[in-house]
Amino acid sequence: MSYLQFDESEPERDPQAAELHRIGIEATELLDGSTVDAERVLLVLAGQSSNSHWCIDGAVVKSDWCGAQSFLVDDLDALCAGLDPEVVAQIRDFASQATRRAPGRHVRSSPCPPS
């Protein structure tokens, strides 16, 4: 999939050519130490490899942001473990607002192209 992407940290910069490439199924380690087989999707910006995302059934379970990693978690306490109390308060406030707006629904933006 090809598209144009702007850099929100440099909004005056011209958009960059971006592509998502399906790399294939790989074993990858999750936050809890378990290993799963997931499809790796690579973001290529202006011809250079950038972020990687691992997907299972279209849901991103792990991302590598050029060295920093993030994981899908369904436990708010696990998500907040070790974070600054002010950050935790903002996360919990956001989560409670999202729950009030759409009870029983989980909305996710995913870089994983449909299978």
C-alpha cells in the first residue's frame, strides 16, 4: 500500500512517500514474554525502512518505532506500570472518557492492511 505521510513534528515539511510492506509471518516476543507468530508489516518512508508492526488477525500486537517498542495490552494497570503519576492520571481519564462515549466498543487504528 502506498500513500503520502506528513511529519507532525515538522508540519511545514513536504509530505513523504510512504509504503506498507507485508514481510511475512515471524515469531515475535510480546510484553509478557510469550512468543507468537504474527505478520510483520514494515513502514518505508522516502525509500528508507522505518517502523515495524506485528499483526494477528489485523490487530497490531507489537510495534517497533525505530527502537522504542509498544505492545497491545488489555490491562490498564499493566499499561500504567512504572509511568509517572501525572501520565497515569491522564491515561486513566482518557480511558474512562472513551468508555463512557462508546461502551462495549473498542476502536483501533491499524497499519495492518486487510488480509
